[in-house]
Amino acid sequence: MLKHLRAVVGRILRAPAALLLRLGVTPDVVTIVGTLGAMAGSLGLIARGQLFAGTMVITFFVLFDVLDGTMARLAGTTGPWGAFLDSVLDRFADGALFAALTIHLAATGERVGAAAALACLVLGSIVPYARAKAESLGRTATVGIAERGDRLLIALVATGLVGLGLPVAVLVVVLVVLAVLSLTTSIHRMLHVRRQILADASSTAPAPGAAP
């Protein structure tokens, strides 16, 4: 879902991306600023109960995640470092959001919601780790129900709507669903990698009766 939005937003941001490059701003700087801004919106606003304002701030800085990639493509500097930096800093931004939701919901007595937000925080870090570990072993683990961007978008929409007046139960239900999706994706990736490893082992095993 978010892949299509990223493509559209990327085209819209081509002009500001080109301007920033002419001003000497690098994609790495944009990546770092975007992450710090998103974390500030989470821990400075959402954790204090200002859900809609926090959502707006985070949404603004999430655009930087598309802007830096657009800048890198225009400058011809796309490469492993940029991808690595972007991926690592995404974990900071995601962690800050779900940590802020955990703090806010716990402070307001929403124990189920706080537990679900904490589960999203933990499981949301396992999903990309499973993929990274699989790739380090020469396997693939891109399977799953909802990608990182989709989970983030759904969480932000729910948070913003509750900030506008919807019952907090909406956010609690969404967080529970996201936690289940993250758990399902983690297990799916583990089983997917296991099948690959078993298939490789069977393909290299000597046939019955073959000479040693």
C-alpha cells in the first residue's frame, strides 16, 4: 500500500529535493533530521497525550524518509550506506512512536492498549531483524502480511483520529491487530527461512545408495 504512495510523493518532492541539493544539503542530513523530528513528535507530544499534534508532526517528518531517497537518486549517490542508515534510523523512529503510545496509554489506565503498544514495539523490531539475519545467511525473508510502512501508517491514522475525538478503544483495537500482524509476520518469516534451509540441505544430501 505504502509503496504506491511513496512513488507518488517521490514525484511531488522532486523539486524540493533538487533545491536542497543545490543548497548543499545531503540526503544523510535529511535522513537524520527526519528521524529526530519524528522522535520529537512521538516523545514530546504523543507521550504527553497530544495525539493529533504529534501525528501531524510525525507525518511531516515521515516525508523526509521519501525526500532523502529522491535526493539520493537525483544526485546519483544511492548505495549501501544510505540504505543502511535509513534502515537503522527507521528503528529509532518506530520505537519512539510505540514507546510514546505505551507511555500515554499506561498513564491513562488503558492497560490493554499499553500492552499492545509494547508488543508492537518489541515485535516491530523482530520483523526486520528476521529479514536481516536471513539475508546474512544467504536466504530471503521478505514475506509477511503488512510491511513496516503499512504498520506505521495504520498506527498514525488511528492515533490522529483518536486525537480528533474518536474513542480510545479504536486505537487499542488497532494496536492489538498490529501486534498480531507483527507476530504473524515474524513466525511466517521464521518458517519461510526454515523451509529454504531444509530445501538446501535435501538438495545437497547424497542420494540413497550413492557411493560415498
